[in-house]
Amino acid sequence: MIIVSFFMLLLTILTFMTNKNSKNGVRAIVEDAKFVGTHFANNR
């Protein structure tokens, strides 16, 4: 579970760094976090 949380945090950081110049950066981070969270929740 700690590995999944770390992966989600890393993905969020990478997404933020990629989209930091975009207005929709925060929204993209939220959507990615929800997608990854539900993905791992369904696989567990």
C-alpha cells in the first residue's frame, strides 16, 4: 500500500511538472489521481 501511495505521489509530481505552464494543470492532476486511485483500488 505504501508503494502505491508513493507511485501516485510520483505520478502527481510528474504531471504537475509537465502541466505547470497550463491552466488545466491542476485539473489534470486531480483527474490522473482519481484514475490511478480507482485503477489500483480495482486491482487490489
